[in-house]
Amino acid sequence: MLVLSRVVGELISIGDDISLRVLSVNGSSVRFGVEAPQNVHVHRSEVYDRIKRKEGVQKVR
């Protein structure tokens, strides 16, 4: 796992098309802005897990 340190306003680039910007830090909470092509789906992990569970249930039916 790559671990990076950034301050508010700085970017992290992932490949050529995806950027994460640190928008704010409040205690242990960090807000990111994500810029990515429309065909790249971006979800919080708990939402992604829920989507994957639903897809698994639909495949069984």
C-alpha cells in the first residue's frame, strides 16, 4: 500500500484520468474531491460492498 501525505488543496493523481484533492481536514475526518471520467464509478467502500451484494443476489435468482 502506498501511503501519501497531503495538505488541504493538494492533489493525488491516479493514472492520467483520476485526481483526488484534499478539500478539508476536521479532526480525524478528511474530505476528498474526486475527478474521474464518467465511466469510472467512485463509491465509498460501504456503498460498493452493498452494490456487490445486490449484484450477487440478482445473479442467484
